[in-house]
Amino acid sequence: MRAAPGRYRVLKAIGWCLAYLTLGFLLFSVLYVGLTRGILRKASGGLAEIAFVEGLCEIVGFGLITWLIGFKVLGLGARDLRWESPATGVPGMSIGLILGAAAAGLVVLLSMPIGGAHFVSDSGTLGDYLGKVAITTLVLAPAALGEEIMFRGVPQIVLGRAISRGWALIAISVLFGLSHLFNPNPSPLAIVNIALAGVFLGIAFYAPGGIWTSFGAHLGWNATLAAL
């Protein structure tokens, strides 16, 4: 990759990214369909169980393709892909969780005076609420890590070596936003917001802690939005 000159180097990087995403999605689909139609259907799995399994399938599917394309074919190492050691990864994940939660909390607070959002009362207790938040965070964790492996793993590193970190971060963030077009009732503003969140996560990916920092920020964002 480093020896490929000019335009050929960029096209080669794009080709590897497309191959990575295509193979990863195919493997994820096989795993997900097999589990949801087999094990989960027999066990009458609900939405939470399905979401949890979907995240696990993303981790396994794109993890295997990372090993195949990233490690074996392209010769990248764990440090190249920013899989940091626990000594750096754990503090990075903790900082990411705080930053992601703070960003999501700020968004919700701003939506109240600007968008007219408001909280409503329910009949649950504080213990019920904290229990639901803990379960929701656990359910959302695999999907957050799976998406970080999918977008901020091989693609951002390979593309960044060809066109620079900054341009790669923007390109992957746009792709990250477009990938959420299949969310329930997406709006243009929502897709732009998700793409901007992708920029935030891309910056976290290059911060100390690597992919663990971006995973923490991703989970902190998702879990806080769900909690609030």
C-alpha cells in the first residue's frame, strides 16, 4: 500500500475498503439471519435480545474480516488498527464514555428550549429506572463496538494512509451517516447529525486509547440518549 503511487494508491485503498465492508456485511448477514431464524425464534427473543445478538454478529463478522483482510492480506498489526493495550484502552474507554454521555446530554438539554422537547412522568421507581438503564447499556454495547470495528477499523486506517487522516475521517463519517438511512423514520437533519457524530467518533478513534476510546464515546452517546 505504501509503495503504490498517486491515484493507483487511492483506488487500491478504496477497493480494499469496499471489499472489507462487503465481505463483512455478508458474513454478518449470514450469522444474523441464522441466529434470528433459528435460536432466537425458538427462544421467542424480544427486541432487546435481537438487538444484542445483532451487535454480537457485527463484532464476529467484521472481526473475522479484519483478521483476514487487515492482518493477513494487508499485513496490518493491532497497533496499526489502534487496538490499544488495556493500560491505554481502559482509561481511553472511560474518557470516551464521559465525553459521549456529555455530548448526548447537551443535545437533549438543547432540544428542550429550542425544539420544545419535555420530560413526562411515569409510575416507575428510581430503582426501576436505574435497572432499565443498566440493561439498555448492556444491550447497546455490542452494536457500538461492532460499528466501530466496521467503520473506524480497517476502512479509516487504510483510507487514511492513502488520502490523509482528515479526509479519511470525513469520508468515513459521511458513509457512517448514510448507513443509518434504514433507521426508522430518518430525516435529512438526522443523517447530517449522525455524520457529525461520526466525525466526533473518528477524532476519538485517533485519541489515546484508540478504538476503545471511540467505542466508549459511541456507547456513552447511545446509552445516554436512551436513558434520557
